Amino acid sequence: MKTKTLAVNGLVAALYVAVTIAIAPIAFGNIQYRVSELFNHLVVFNKKYIYGIVVGVFLANLFLSTIKLYDLTFGVAHSIICLLITIGISKFVKSHLLRMIINTLVFTFNMFIIAFQLHLALGFPFLITWGTTAIGEFVVMAIGIPIMHFLNKRISFGKLMD
């Protein structure tokens, strides 16, 4: 891994953790709005962002979760699975906006993984929890689309990894 790629991913991980810390009271549980999830959209610009995002998720869950083992297992797995699906689909979709819409839907649908985690760890009802976590994920990721689109026009996320 190039030094620049490593440094950029380190910044992404640090930003993910910092934003999660800032909004920690609403970032965990059966109703969650983890604003840092908007960083998941970075992977549509360059697949190399997967490392920073996954490390950020891991560290945020390690430092902040009250159900660490579950969050470190299911939460990190959820991110890896969704990011890999988005990376795979992105090979066939050119538009960054469409990729972010697809990414939003992938993450939203796959919140069943988090719902299952919360059912196992805390006994929350699976279907209701899937619904509430999916709504939170969808809201954050959907709001993230125009934000990341605007930032990409200024920063050019894809070129940061070159």
C-alpha cells in the first residue's frame, strides 16, 4: 500500500471515529443515526477507501460500543459485506450519483445484520429493529449523497488515492 493511500485511509478512519464520538448517543442501539456512515460513500469514488472505513468502524465500535464483541463482529462484517457489494456493482455503473444511491440501498437493506446482532445481544425484536435501523441508515446515507457529491466536486475523492 502506498504511503499516500495509507495516510488518506488513516484520516478517513480518524474522521469516522471522531464523528461517531460526537454523535455517540444516537449512533448505537435499535434506533440509530450514525452520521459517520456517510463516509461509506467514499468507496464509490475509489475502492481503496474500504480500508479506512472498516478501520474506522472497528475503532468506533471498540471505543464506544456497550456490546463490543457483537459490534466488532456483526458491525464490522456488515460494513465489509456492504462495501464489497458496492465495489462489485460499481464495476458496471459509471455515475457516482447512481453508485451512491445503490450504496444507500445496499447498506439499508443489509441492516438486517445489525438487527440480528441487537436481537442476539439485547433481545430486541428482529423485524421491528430491522425497520428502525434501516430507516436510520437510509436517512443518513441519503442525506450523505448530496454532501459527498458536493465535496467530491471540491476535493475529487478518486484522485486522493492515486
